[in-house]
Amino acid sequence: NFIFNSLTGHLIIHHTIMGKKEKKSKGKPEGVALNATSKFSVLDFPGLTQPKPDVSSPSPTSGGTTTAGGTGGAQGRRATSSSGPLIKSEGQNLIGTGCFEGRTKNPSWIADRANFYDVLKQRRDAEFSSKIPAAIEVILPDGKKVEGCEGWVTTPYEVARKISQGLADSSIVARVKYSDFLPDYDAVEDGMAGVDIMAEEMEDGGVETKESTKLGPYLWDMNRVLVGSVSKLEFLKFDDTDAKTVFWHSSAHMLGEALEHSFGSKLTIGPPLSGGFYYDCYMGEGNFNLKEEDYKVVEAEVSKITKQKQKFERLVLTKEEGLELFASNPFKLSIFNTKVGDGERTTVYRCGDLIDLCRGPHVQHTGKVKAFACSRHSATCWLGETSNDSLQRMYGISFPDKKMLKVWKENQEKAKERDHRRIANAQQLVMFHELSPGSAFWLPHGTRIYQKLMNYIRDHYWKRGYDEIITPNIYNLDLWHQSGHALHYKDAMFCFPVENQEFALKPMNCPGHCLMFANSIRSYRDLPMRFADFGVLHRNELSGALTGLTRVRRFQQDDAHIYCREDQIESEVLGSLEFMKEVYTHFGMTYKLELSTRPKKALGEIDMWNKAEKALANAMNEFAGVGNWKVNPEDGAFYGPKIDIKVMDAMERIHQCATIQLDFQLPIRFNLQYSTGSKVKGEEFTRPVMVHRAMLGSVERMFAVLCEHYGGKWPLWLSPRQFMIVPIHADYNGYCEKVRKVLHDAKFYVDVDLSKEKFNKKVRSAQIMQYNFQLVIGEAETTNETVNIRTRDNKIEGEVKLSDLVAKFAALRDEFK
């Protein structure tokens, strides 16, 4: 699933489901290349041996930029800040050479590493013995205090047991908010002061990571001692998003252990995703790549690990100790050298004989993972650079209950059937061509849906007071320097020289709209101004990241920007929420609302942020009711708070398409202002508040979402094939043409099957192509000037007078059915 902020260009999720082309072959597919993505180089062909990258051809760079890991650049990285310094390859492109000696079961270095871990644990145990237990206060979410708790002794698991054994056993992880720490607790000594090494990879996989304040809240191992008084202790079960992340992170460690045991793989990075996990590993440059037949081997090994109920054990170590512990793994050494500063401490976790660099937390033991499956595999590259070592990636999924895995597998099969790429091909809606990768060719029937979606939004614009505008596709790069996008986003833009100046295709509309606002003197009476733009946008996504219509290079979006006064924020946001509700009600989708508030690195005055957040909260209360939305503390964009609108499709998958965001920064960058009407010196002009909003987001992506939501069975109002007229005999072709013209003149999509196929074959073909209705015409219908209606589900509705036909179906169309 992709959560993609198409308004601002921030890539939040980046996780492909399958490759760009689906092929089944017994051998290596011809013409398949390993392509770099914005984070990893990934080629997904489940079940096939993956080709290794051509290390002689570095990935392209933008503007000659050199990135970590070699001279090849990885274009299109997220515009968000990194969670720390980029991992470096010590100036070498190939760092794994010689460390993998072929597929070997239980290589000796596993035992050597475990033995040295035991030495390190004795050192830490000696340090821990100096800690002085002290009484602490622990408060539960309902305000109740738990008696008899001691710092450095009591664990969340023990607190849960005081409530019930069932709660203790069913809890995946604890969430701890401290009121104060014990005097002898030191976060640096505890390995908690450095960066979270996995944070960036988790964000790329769709996992939302939030920074904690000094006192939390922290996700805390159930068997890790508490280190201070707790103002709020929560126990999270698998249905909680954070608990799922922890559960899948622990499962990734189990997968890594199985890869080491089964093949002697050299592990690199293994993060949780929004729906599972993966582990990347180095398996040499020979013919040792992962294959589909390896799935059973790995699953059998994980089953043994599960039965052993191996405890997850946390250990703090110094950088020097870590370098010695992972001496046989050059990839872990590279992570240590870059992510862990000299003199710093970090943490590793052990389960069985696997020891892995990790911030945690984890489940109590491997027995919690009751169901596990390898889902697919792919080729990738170290650090996402095609000039670096070729890696193998194994994806997995796991659950605390075998029934949940069964349901997941059933849903996967349904998802394959509903894959928009399969449906678009079968219904002849869209095509792609290698001469313009990432840019859809909209065939006539696909264009019908595309235009219907845009015209549907245009109808709303007319009712809701928007002005549609048209802006250029090409701008001097100076515009993007002024807006700030060039600094963080240039790699994702198509740039080219024009008369010794640098120009670029626009990747978003907001700066151009600011130029239009600034073109005239604006008065407070002019506001709000609502600019809507369906302009064509281009983003330089790397070829390996392109996936059907969900990640493309050329797209349009129902982009609009509202310029309003501060006192108009609430009413404009409320209007946008009502707009959103009507749209997704017509689509038959449900939604959830979340308010993301001021982050730590926010720009702008706090007073303005507070007023804006209050206005958003008031609008959400009026729209959804108090308590019917949630707050994401400190999760807003640096330029303003936002409302995240998460919609659920027919398969209960979450998509973030619509969005409403306030922006205080672009008005400053473009010096936007309006006349206040005040006579007071210094108050004659002030800045407007800018609201970014979209209902569909990318039309291409919304097309894909709706295609899968409806399973290709488009409702009449959106359908590109609404009626197929089927004559029983050629004698009735003349009347068929009359019926076609009546419907065509009423702006319905209608075809006539004049082929020589048998009647039942004609009806079946129309149903397979998802014509909403088949209008059967024979002698009786011709004589009576009627049609006999069948649905695509082969339900016979009977005869209807031709004179009543248009009114009947126009009513359905107008009701968005």
C-alpha cells in the first residue's frame, strides 16, 4: 500500500507489491534489468532467480551529485530529513567480496559471535549490579496506581500480571510515559541517546515513526525493567498499529536467524513494513540467489525457532564492542561506523544465536509468532546504489494466530484478482510503453473514466465556489529555489537547460499558484480565493519504483489552493471536509480523520500554530463530532498542521488520497499579502493562510484505487461500457441502431454487437467486459419498441419501453449508482 502526499511531493511510503510486468517463465526473463529505486534497487519477479546488477553502470545522478555508497546517485529520495548520517561504504563499491563462501548451514561464525556476546553480557551485568532499586509510581491509563513497583526490578509484564495473566500473555509491547527517571539512570549509558538505525527504512516501508520527548512515550519491551516513575503505562495487543510494528520487527529477526542457519547469509537490514517485513542479505556474486523453493526451507527453520520460544534479550554495547562483535559482517560494520558515533553506545537484540543491531523493542519470545510465511523475494542493492553489492531480499508476513494467516492468504488472492494492472489490461483501459516509462497511455475506454473523474470534481468546483485555472508546465528553476523545493526535491524533477538557464517540468502546482496570487493587489474582501488546477505534473521516479498507476512519472491531480484570512480557516476547512465526505460517499468508501499537530522542527510563530490547530480541531468537531477523530501529536508538516484523511476500500485497505494542509511558509517565501483595510501604521497588509487540499489526489492513483475497490465492476455513472445492445437476429439490427442513438444522444456509452457469434456468446462476452447492462432485442421488442434488460451479473430485469429507458438510467447515473 502507498501513502503518498501528492500535494507537497513528500514520498511517505515506498513499497512495491510486484514488479512492473508480471511474467511467468521457467527461466530467466529476457530484457529484464535491475533498476534503482529511491531507496533500494528492487526487481520483483516472485519465483524466479534474480539477475545481479551491472556494477559497471552506475545509477544516474542529478546535477553531478555524489551520494553515499559510491559515485552513483539514487534519485528521488524522500524530501524529509534523514534519521541520521547516511550509511557509507567506506569509499568502496563492493564491500561484501569474500565474506560469503557459498550456501552453508550453521557456519562457525554464528557460534563465535554468540560466544563474544556472552562476554559482553557479563560486562553489562556487572554494570547493572551497581544500580540501586527504588520504589517507583506506576499509573495505568484509567488513573489507577499499581502498588509495589520498583525501578530496576519491575517490568511491564509483571505489572500486567498483577491485573491478569491473560493481559500479560496477550500484550505484545508496552507504551511507557515517564514522569521522571531514577537518579542513576543515564540514557547515554543505556544506548538510548543515538539515532534509531531502522527509522528511515521503516518510514520507507510505510511505518509511521514518531519522535518521543525525553520522558516518552516509549515503546518498551514487556520484559525490560522500568527505569523511573511512570505517569501512563499502556499494554498494546496485536490490533494496535504500534504493536503490529513490533511484532513484525521481531518476525524479521526470526527470518534473519533462519537465513543465517539455512544458507549462512550475511544480514544487512531487516525492518518491519506497514504490512509485514523483509530482510536483505548478501549471498555472494555466484549462483547463490534466493529461489522460490527456498521458502519452505526458511519457513521450516522459523517453525523450529518458534517452538524453541527463544527469548528476545536486549544488550547495550559500545561502538568498539559492536565492531568486534560483527567483525565477520562488513555490512554491519558499515552501519556501525556511520550511525554510531565514537564513544557512543547502542543496542543489539538476541534471540537464539542471532544477534542483531537494533533499537527494539521486541516481543517477549519467538513463541508469540504462531504463523509465519515467506511472501516473496527480490533482488536489491546495498544502500540502493546499483554500483554496490547485489543483495537478496526476502519478504515475510506473520501473525499471532494461524487463522489470521489463512485470512491474509485469502485476501492476497483477492487482491491479485483485483489488481488494477490486470483489470486495466483486460478491459483495455490503459497501456504503457518502454519509450515513455511511467507515463500511461490512456486508451479510449480508460480516458472515459479519467475524464469522468475530473468532470465530477469540476461539478463540485462550480457548486463550491472554486475558480479553475491553467498554469505553465515549464518553469525556470529559480521558482523552485524560491519555494524551497529545489533544495530537497531537485533529484525528483526533470531539469534541462534553456538558453543557458536551468528549467524544469513542474512536479507540483503550489508555487505557480503563489505567483498568480501575487500578480495583483489583494484585499481582505477578495478572500477566500480558491484556485483549482488539473495541470499535468512530472516527477522523476526511478524506473525500478514505477508500479502500474500508483507510482508514475506523468500525472494530474485535483489540486487546489485556498488563500484565506486567519478567521476563515475553520470555515474553509469545514467546507473541504464536507467536499471530501460527499466524494467518498459516492465512491462507497469509508474514512478516518487524524489531526497532525506542530512538530519539533516547525517553522513559524507558535501562537499562529496554536490558533490554526484550534481552528482545525473546531472544524473536525463540527464535521465529525467530538471524539470521532484522533490527534497525531507532533506529526504535522514543518510548514503547518494538517488533516490526514485515510479512506478504506472494499478490502479494508487504507489509502491516503485526500488531504487538507495549512501552509504558513509559502506565503512568506513569495511575500504574499493582502490589504487588511486597517488605517493603523504597520497593519495595512498581512499574509494570507494557504490551504493545500485535494480530494482525489493523483487522478492516476485514484483510478487504480477505484479499479481495485470495485474489482473492475464500475458503477454505471463511472463505467466506460454502460450498455451493450444484443440483437437476437440480424433482422433487428435497424431497431438496435435506433436504440443506440437514443442512448448515445443522452450521453451514455453504448455499443451494438453485430457479430455473427451466437446469442449466448454475445451476452457472455458483454458481461465479461463488464458492460453494466445488456439490452436484448428480438421480434417482440422491435414490435413493441421496448428493450429486454439483463445485468452483468446475468439478472433478467425484463422489458422496458424505449421512451422510459433514458429516464430510468439517467436517474441511476445522477444518483451516482
